[in-house]
Amino acid sequence: MTAKKETEEKQKKKVVRRRKTKKEKESPVVKAIRLVVETGEISIGYRSGIKGISTKKPKLIILPTKAPPKIIDEIKKNLKIPILNFEGSTMELGSVCGKPYPISVLCVYSEGTSNILKLVE
């Protein structure tokens, strides 16, 4: 039984973020994305992003610059919604959002207390 408990504890481990030093300040875009995830209304993922574009009309779409080109082309070709290019990979966008998996598309429907829409302009 103890071996079973040990394996369950290993599976429950959370993703540990590296703390920033005083010299390494977070960019305003990263701060705004974290606020949107905490206080706003979003959807995560390619499929939900495509559904959201056709039905809910998001205010903003966030795409990582290192996302697969097929996804970037598909999102950009059929909309007039502003796009924010996140400088980083899909895994980095996932960690900014507090998720332990890569995120290729992040749709923002309500920005909450964030100023992310002002950063796009």
C-alpha cells in the first residue's frame, strides 16, 4: 500500500514556477495575461477558439509566436479580431496562464480588471 501512495503523491505534484529576481521584471503583457486568466472570461485551445470566433466573437486572441503555422494561418484568415502575438512558445503561454500544458490559442471574451486591450492598441 505504501508504494501505491507514493505513486499517487508523485502524480499530484504541481508545476513549480521559477521565481523572478528583482532584476528580472515581468513584462506588462505577461502581467495582463495573468490578470485576464484570473478575473476575465477566456477560452483555451484551438478548437474552442474556432468555435468562439464563429459564435461569441472574442475581443482579443492571443497566439504564441512559436505556435504551429497551420494554427496561426487558420486563426488569422477568417477574422477581423485583434491578435496579440505572445513572445514565446506554447508551453511558456501555458505556464503564464498557470496551466501545466501548452496553450496554442487563448481567446479573451471579457478582460476583467486587466488592461490587455489597451496594450494591443
